[in-house]
Amino acid sequence: MEVAMTVNGELAEAVADVFARYAPNGVVSEQAVEFVNEEDEGTPVGPITVRAYLPADEQLSETRLKLEEALFYLGTIQPLPEPVYTPIGDQNWMEAWKKRYMAIPVGRHLMIIPSWLEEPNSLRIPIRIDPSMAFGSGYHPSTQLVLILLEDAIRDYRSLQSQGQLDVIDIGCGSGILSIGALRLGATHALAVDIDDVAITITRENARTNGLEEQVEFGVGSVKEIKEGNFSCSSASVVMANILAPVIVRLFEDGLGDLVAPNGVLILSGILVEQADKVVEAAEKHGFKLMVKREMEDWVALVVKR
């Protein structure tokens, strides 16, 4: 049985303390978020909704009485709204969210397959992904746009040089889906970096699932750490950054363009349509020219070349 109460910030902690006495699995507090700018992680604003979950067992009626008695005494200090009770059906939530995912074709050749599903009978190249806690399930337009552009970038490279090393660098690798996609399409080595330790762990797991762990180099870091020589390669023929437009602009100042090998390309995504011009300007400022622009829904991906 869910019990919820919406109060101001001053009362939220006290209500949460009362709920916690009767909810063995903890208490949840929810609040709206206001964003100051494009990079802001969010500032909480407005009232707070406190939620807890009471076991629906033979003691439920007694538990509710005790909870409401405690809230009554708290309400003598400052008025409280009535608690709202909502029955919640029993469900295996870990399995329920997985049901929303299915295998999806991307571009001309790729098929993204959730790691817990059987591989469909398809001639497409499979990428098996468990997004877990990292960005990059393959369902977001910005991720799909990079994979589509990767097909052409790697094809063009192989048309000029059929054999030999083809390195790719994945800045902000998330789940590792772009590195894995590049290797599936013909790259020989991928450097996948992210500033989040969790992303590196999940990238490693997904690379192992796809049998590519030996071809992916993992590490916590970004442009700065690559330029400092912390990894086996400091440049690549294909460099990818699927992050956010303001972050991409800042990374250009950090030397993002220096990671692109001669005649290589830089694939940029995570860009809203209205932000594309700023990213192109940043690229041009650092000696790059726009080669390809692709859109999907509200998102844009760019291919630029020195």
C-alpha cells in the first residue's frame, strides 16, 4: 500500500521520519526541478511529495492506524494534508521494465538486441546491449544517428584502405554501444572513455557480451586524459562524442579536434536542432568543416572533417 503526502520543504523531513518507522523498504521524496541553463543538473523547487510503501499483510490496518496517529501528533505542531493511500499490485519490476525493450534495426546493417533476448533470425549485424545504469540503450535518436553515420564513415575508410588498423575513440561512452557498433562494422580497436566509473563497468560488460572485450580499451577520463597519453592511442581515424551540445563546445576548447587523425572524421551527437549552429561554429573555429548533417525527431548529428 503506497502512502503519499505532499508538503513544503520544512515538513518533508519530519514526514519522511514518520513514514520510515512503518515502511521497511525506505521512503521516497520527489520534487520538481528547475534548470538554469543547458548544462545545469537541476535545482529542486516547489513542494515535496513523500512516499512510502506499507506491506499489504494482516497487520496493514494496524500499521495504518499507528501511522495516522503519529501524523496526527506531528500535525499539532504544523497542519498537515491528509495522507493519500494507493494499492500497488505485486509485480516483478526488474522483469517488467525489460518487456518494453525489443530488437530494433538501425541504419542499413545493424540490429540492436537487448542482452536478455534471443537473437532474431536476421542478416543484420547484432549489437547486444544491456543499458543497465548507463546511457545508450540504442533507442534514443542521438545514439541511432551516430550508428547510422558510423556505417558510412567506416565504409569510406575501408574503401580507401581495406586492411590495417582502424582506431576509433568514443568520448562519453555510456553503455559502450557506439564502440561496439564501430567494431562490428569493421574497426579494429576502440578506446572508450567516460567520466563515470559506472559507465566503464557497463561498457566492459557489454563488450564481453559481444565477444569484443579484447578489442575495447576502457578508462575513466575525457579529452584531457587522452591527450596526456594515459591510453594506448591519442588519436583515431573516427572520433565520436554523443554527449550534449554545450559540453561538445567546451571539449573543442580542451582539444577535441586534436584527437582526430589526418583525414579522419569527428562524429558529434546529443545535439538538439536549435543547438546545431553553435556546435558547427565551434568546429569551424578549430579548423573543421561540416560534411554531413542528419536529423531524427528533435536531434541532430554532425560529421565534421579538418
